[in-house]
Amino acid sequence: MSLSATTAAPSPAPPDDAPPRRRRGYLFNRLDLKYSPYLYIAPFFLIFGAFGLYPMLRTAWMSLHDWDMIGDHTFIGFDNYTELVTDDYFWNALFNTFGIFALSTIPQLLMALFLANLLNRTFLRAKTFFRMAIFVPNVVSVAAVAIVFGMLFQREFGLFNWLLSFVGVEQVDWDGQRWSSWTAIASMVNWRWTGYNTLILLAGMQAIPKDLYEAAAIDGASQWRQFWQITLPMLKPTFIFVVILSTIGGMQLFTEPLLFGNGNIIGGDQRQFQTLAMYMYEKGIENLNTAGYGAAVAWAIFMIIVLVSLFNFVLIRRTAK
């Protein structure tokens, strides 16, 4: 059967001598079909333009100025970006951001992939309960999470130091050193976001046709082989989406390290866990006379997120082939 035979023909135009009501109805239907999709999506673009695009463009304009929030604005071109290249505090914040990102994102995605595959198994009972329970950490306020984990990582009376004492490890000053503060903050991020990524990966797994697994089982493929040969290749688009989301969140990490350091915006006595977002806040908000430089830091974060996301996208596409 040809395609033209199966496609519904459009309603014919009313003749010239048709009643006015019928002609108005025809014109209204034509306009509705032509313009209504744009009206449906218009609210998103209006809100994005007001609260997303305009602030981005405004920040880009500020980054080209010596911008004082309570004083004058002097155009200086790309001098703020040139200063970033030689700013030791910026590179320190970038190093801390990538360190915490690596300690949080990689274990988080691996655990989310494992849990999603476990929740996707047919033999698991009370799957709805476990799917709801695994999302609870994401619902909890980040401030409450930071307070609880701050108590767990206390030097004198923290639970983790108490557990380490059983294996002969001395008390760790978790917020006093770089590696220990990275580990503590990464554990907060992992606990809060693993369940969120698990549910996204689980949704992708459930979209995979069951016939593929049944055919593989008939051919004698084990569960492990089915995971590698069916689940991972079919899950690649969803996994890329999760990786990009994790990259955006990891590069903008702010609340967890800020609360872990008891509101200290410089991230410890020696800036050992100050992230790029915290440094941007220090330059653009706390120091009102360096708002232009803070805007340059914000755009540097944006470009880093784009580059890292593209790198992850290309890496996953090549390794999943």
C-alpha cells in the first residue's frame, strides 16, 4: 500500500458561496494548526529569555568592564580574561573543582548504573518501594545533608574518625587538608545525587525491548553478557544525558563545600576546597568592586562546562561502540 493511500487528505477548502461561519471555522483551523505549536512552546522561551539568556548576555557585557557595583564601569576589553590566566587562586579553584568532580561523579555514575540494573531485574520484589526510597536523598534539603555530614566528619567526635580508630588510623582533620576535604564533600554529593541518576538510567533500561533479553537468554547468554552486549549499547543516549547533567552540576558545585566549611567562602584556611563557583561568588558578590572579574570567572565556568561536556560526549560515544 502506497504512502499516499494511507495518509489522510486535508479537509477541502469551503466553496466561495459557503456560509460565513463555515469559512471562519476553516480559517481558524488553518491558523490553529500553523501557529498553535509555537504558542505552546512560547512560555518556555519567554521565561528562558528573561531569566536565562538575558543574564548570560548581561554577564558577558559585565566581564568586559572594570565593573564596580556601587561605582563607575570602565570598558577594559578582555583584560579580565587575561588576568584569569595568571590568577593562582583561579587555577587553585579549578584544580579543586576537578578533584571533587572526579571523586564524586565517577563513583556516583558507577553506583547509579549498578543500582539501576539491580532495580530493573524481574525477580526483585517491592521494586516500587525501593525506587521511591532511593530517591529520598535528593528530596532532603542540601542544608540538612551538609549539617549531618559535617557532624559525621567531625575531627573529635565524628562517626568516621571513630570507625577509623578501630583499624589504627589517627583522627583525620577532614576540613584541614585538601584530599580529606575533597573526600568529605564528594561523599555528600554522591549520597544526594546517586538516586536521581539511578532513576534516569532505570527509565532508559526499561525502554529497552524485552525481546532482546529473551533471545539472548535462549542463546545461552549470561546476565553479565546481556548487560555488556545489550544494556550498555542501548543505554548509551541516556548515559550520555546523565554524564552531561553530572558534568554541569559538578562544575557548578557550590552549596556542599560552602556549608561544609561553615559558610567560609574561601574554602578553608588555605583555599583547599574552594571551587570555581565559590571563587566566582567571592569576586562577584562579596567584593562589589570586582564584579566584572567575577563575571569573567562565570563565563570561564560556562566555557569549561561546554568543553568538558563535549569531551565526555565524544569519549562515551567512542567507548560504547
